[in-house]
Amino acid sequence: MAGSNVISIAMVRSVISMLALVSLASMEENLSSRNYDYSSKICLKSSTNFSAESVAQFDTSSCYLSCTFSSSLTILTNIDRPEQTKRFIFRLRDVKTDCEDAVADKEEFENTFSVKLYKENKLDKQIKGQSEIIRGLQNGIIDTFLHATDVHEGKVAEDPGCRVLRLDEQNLIGFEKHCNLQNVDKKELVTAKVESKEIFHVIYSDEGRNVARRECVFYSTNLQENIGLVSFTSVDLNLSEVLEVSDGKEENVVGNEIKQEIERGDQEEVINKGKNLMVKIQKTKVVSIEGSKAFLSLVSLLKTISKENAEAFITKFKTKKAFKHLVDAAAGSSNLFVHKTMVKVLSKNKNKNLLERYLIALGFINPSNDLVSELLRDIENIPEKDENVRETGIYSLCHLVGKLEDSENVRKKVFSLVRGSGSDCKSVPCQRRMVNCVAAMGRDCYTKQLLQQVKSSQDKLAREMAVIALGKPGLVPDKLAKNVAEELLNIFKDDQQNTLQRLAAFNSITLDNDTSIKMIDNLGRNNKDLTSFVTQKLYQTLLKKPDLDIKRKILNYDFLSLQNSGQSVYVSKDVANLESTSVGFVFSLIMNGNALKRTNFVLKTEDETSGNEIIRLDSIVGGLSSFVGDADPEDDPEANASVQLSLLGLPLRPFVLFSSFGDLVEMYWSGAAEKLTSFLSGSVLLLDRKQSFPLSNGLELKIQATASISFDFSGKAEISIWTKNGKTHVENAGVIVVNLEAKVGDKFLVFENSFAAEGMLEVDTDINMSGDEVLACVMMKQKDTKLELTELQTLLDKEKETAHTTQLPGVTWNLNMKNNQMCNNMLGK
């Protein structure tokens, strides 16, 4: 019994000793206690010239979305010597703000918060409360204070993509920082642009250190690079009093996390909201500013819809007239639940037009690996009898896979789909599909394969397609660019090649000064159609260059007269300038003797380093030379014509107009081609990006950028076999909408900016092949263009909306002198 008491006493003493050691080890020592005057301001507004915005003297007077906070702030600095840690403790008191609803709970604002610094710069922040705004401001105080400590110690972080200027004056040290925060994909038509400017000052006085921090974050798109949303934040910590050192027994702060509540929309509510949006699209027409905005709202609704709601929603409207708009929006949503339901519903329809429409729209999204894998399985399951749908799906899949990183294994599976049941790709249809797939991917991995097809394919159209692909941006790596340019130049110079392939090579070559001189020096005069086309393009391209020597080679009668030696036409015009990006079109018409062989129309954007094709419309005509003169031995044996459309880099399957003389006669007698018919319409998502940025005062700026294009391409044709005349009329109507939304808090500060443009381009072509000389007249009219800019600002549920609309008058384009002369001859003017 005595022994047991001795053991018990020893155990108690050990426990007491251990507790004493733990107490000693966790004892902190207060190094300093100081009071500061804390103030912070946030402003969210539009900016029309961010490059000229001054962070130091930012104008907040016109800012509706503005809020200021001020308070007294006590900061205690404690250290734990045994543990070698430092803890900063923060206490706010007497909070004042002009946004009372944002900090309705003043007690939460005055909660003590802290940060502990361990070895190797590890941080442990302890903040408690459920207000996103209050927690953000407290976090901003911690970060600003720690930044000031680093600056005081001479530490200024170097961030990638930022220019940093260090400041070191008599009583001030700090830095100025200018950052580009986005990764721009030049292949996309609409890209986001993010910039920030920051000034950080630590100011010294006899009493201690003050801190001043200013920051601007600017968000825009490449369509309006210097116009967008800007947030301004400021933080000031001004020392007001040095306090007595405490006993170091400050409380330990235990923080918590914000409880996130996931909102699940009621099924009936979701369906009603979707119904209202589809009714609006149907009434206002999708190719309108109002309809396109409703389309973006429908996409946003479908993004977060649940599996159950997706099934109910799609089933509810699958027989409605407006269902086609839901098909487009479903593709843009990138929602896997929506995708599975939509494919299941559309696959059951006998008419596969809507399924093909869905697959086309799907080709423009920013895909996830899961969605691409699902689409791969979907296309594998398309029956062979639906070969058109399968081909469309393959091209969309190629376009999506080209956007993925580390996609080599997926690309192999896609190429297997392209080959079909064959183990190689020696058949003509496979070679044509493969070129379209590679062009859709936009990767520079397959240059050698394209060159091989140019040299070895037995099909002249497959060779021509490969040559054209070699001229597309992004398909040739820099290390092979010189070799490819030489190969293309050799094709162009080879008189044994047919005219179409030589001109395809010419159009794929980048016309720098050296190449242009080689072209001019090797320009023969035997092939009048080729010479006429080449001299027209060289003249219109080189005239824009500043080099006087190259201009002397084209500004002379000997060269200029060659433009009229044949019937081919080339026209290139700029129609608009958007900041650093220009919008223009190219129209070309290639003749071989009296026979029309190719037409091409491209609407494109260009900047200093790259370009994008918005729409490309190619027509291929063959087998007609014997009807308008002597038969061309290289012409196709049967009369044929087809059209291929490429939209934003996605090639669509060819559309065959006729494949024999019998088809042509039937089309003539039926009059089917004489009715204005929409051959492609819909809406696709161009941009969908969410980003968040921690602001200098600790609040989080959440930005969502979305953009869509809605289009309707329609046409008609009148053909007379007997008089050998033809007319075509094409209408290209389109609307582009770009929405930017910036939020601080859920309903605290919300800024919405929307830019929209609506217009139409008409192209009329008259061809007369009844005489000795073929006459072709092209007339291009740009209808009135409507521009709209709207802003909606919400401050704690109080809204302020502004809208500006501008109408740009239409214009008939003066294409070139040769076209004007031909139009005058045809129309008798």
C-alpha cells in the first residue's frame, strides 16, 4: 500500500513538471503595442483609358460603387523565444463606414484576429466570423502589415509578369508594380485582359512607421483593350500612439471557416426562368442584341443546373419551336449532366439536324477532359448511316482536343475515328477529313504529315487542302517555317503544277519583302489567270508596307497592267479598327480560262503578331469548262459544285450543291436555289472565364467574362444554263455580345458592363459567261451597324443603370478598279 502511494506521488510530480514546462514553452513576450488609425476605401467603376489612370491620384468622385471604412487599430507583437515564433495580434475599435449594411454586425468587426509566423515563412492566420466583407478587411490588414514588415527589411517579391520599381528616398521606401495577369490565347477571337497597378509606401517619422497602399485592377477584352472595369482600393495605417508593453498573456485566437450554403434552384423555378428566356429569344430573334443577351443568360442558367433539373428542363421543351436555342445554350454550358441528357434526347430524333447543330456549337467551348471523353464515346456510337453527323462531330472533337494540354493520347483516339474502319488513311475521303481535323486542332505537331500529303496524295483536292492548311496560323512551328515557306514557293514556281495548287501555295505564303521580291522576279506571263491574281494580291498587300524599294517594283505600268491580263479577282479591305486589332475581309474569285474554279470569302481579325478567321466560305466548282469554251483536260469529268464553311477555326463538313450535270439541271428547273435559304444559323459561346483577385484591402474581386456570337448565313442563286449567266446573293448577319461582371461580396458591390454590336454584310455576285470574255461583278454592302453599351451598378441592392446606343451608317465597298470596270461592262453603266 505504501509503495502504491509513492508511485502515485511520483506520477503527480511528473505531470505537474510537464505542465510547467508546457506553460513555460508557450509563454509569450510582448515586444511592442501600438495604436494606428486604419482606413480603407474601395471603388468599382468603368474606365475608358486605363493606361492613363493614376493610382496615386485616382479619381473616385464619379464612383457610385464606393465604400470607406475607418477604425482605430491596436497591433501587438509577441514572440515565443523557445518556439522561435512571432505572433501579431490585431484589435479594431470604433468602426465607421458609409456602407452600414455591409458591416451590420459591429461586434464581429471588433473580433480579435491574429497571425503567427513560424520558421521558413509559414503563416497561421486566425480570423473568426461569418461576414465575407469583415473577414476580407481583417485579412487585408494582416497582409498589408506583413508586406510593410518585409519592405522595411528590404524584401520585395519579384512576381512573374510584373515590372517592379523599387523606391528608396529620405524617409520613404517601397515599390511600384505593374502586372499583366492573364494568359492570352491568340487563337481565340475574344480574349480577356487583366492588368494591375500598385503603389506601396512605408513612411518613416520620429514616432515610427506609417503605411500607404494603393492598387488598381483593370479587366477588359481584346475587342476594347483600354475600356473595361477598374477597381481601386486603398489602405492606410497611420501610427497614432505607442503603448506600454503588455505582460504577454494575450488570448489565443481560434478562427473558423465561413459556412458555405449551396443553393439548389427549385425545378419549377428553373423551368419558368428558362421558358421566359427562350420566349424572349424567339420573339426578338437570336440575331439581335436583345436575343443574344437572353442567350447568354440561358447559358448561365444551364451551367449550374442539377442532373434532375437538366432532364426535366430538356424533356419539357424538346418539342417546342424554340428548342433549337436551348440546344445552342446547352452546348455553351459545358455542363456534363446537360450534355448527357441532350445527346440522349437528340439521338432519338429521326431528323439529325438538331444533333448536328448541337455538335457544331459544342466545338467552341473551353472543354474539360471529362466532357471530351464523353463526346469521344458519343461519336463512336453514332451509326455509320449517319455519316454526315459523325463527320461534323469529329471536326468539333478535333477543335476541342486542340485546346487541351497533354492531349496526345486523346489525339490518337480522334485520328482513329477519322480513319474509320481502315488501318491507314490512303482513301481520298480519309485524307480530306484528316486535313480538316488537323486544321481544326490548330496544333503545330503535324506539319510533316501535311507536307507528305502535298507530295504524295493522288487526289488533287486533298493536295490543295493540305497546301491551304500549311498557311493557317498555328499549324507550322517556328523551326519548320523556313522549310515550309521554301516548299510552298517551289510549288508556286513549278509550271507543271496545276493553277489551283500553285495559287493555293501562293495564298499560304507569308508575303514579307524577300519573298515578295522572289515572287515578282519569277512571275511568268504565260498563265494569264495566275498572273492576274498574283499581281492583284501583291499590289494590295505591298502597298501597305513602308518599304520604298518594294513599292517601286509594283508602282509601274509594266506590273500594274498585269492585273487585267486575266479574269481572276482578289480584293482585301479593312472594315474596322478595334484598339490594336483590325477587322477586314478578303474576297477572291479564281478563273481558269472562261471557267469559274474557286471563290473565297474570309472575314478576319488581325493584330501585330497574329490573326483569326471569323468566317471562311469556300466554293469549289469543277467540270464546267466544256460548257463555256474549250474543255480543260485537267477539269473534273462531271459537273460539280460544293461549299465549305469554317467558323472561328472550326471547319464544317462540305455541302454539295450538285455533283453532276443532271443535278444542275434539276436544281435549275426546281428553282430551289432561288429562294433565300439559311444554310447555317445559331449561337456559340466565344468566351467564358471566371477569375478572382485578392485586392490590397483584403476583399476579393470576382470577375466573370462571357461573350457570344449569334449568326445567320443565308443565300440564294439564280442560274441560267441557256444564257450562261448566274447570280448569287449572300447575307451574313451577326451579333456579338461581351459581358463583364465584377463583384465584391455577393450583393455588396456589383458592376455589370455589356458591349454589343449588330450588323449585316451582303455580297452579290453576277457572272456572265455568254461572250468571248467572262465577266464577273462583285458588289459588297455593309448594312447599318448598331452598337450598344450598357452598365448596371448595384450597391447593396440599390441599382443604377445607364445605356448608350450608336448607329453607324451602312456603306457600299469600293473593291478595286478592275471589279468596277467589269461591273460597268456588265450593267451597262
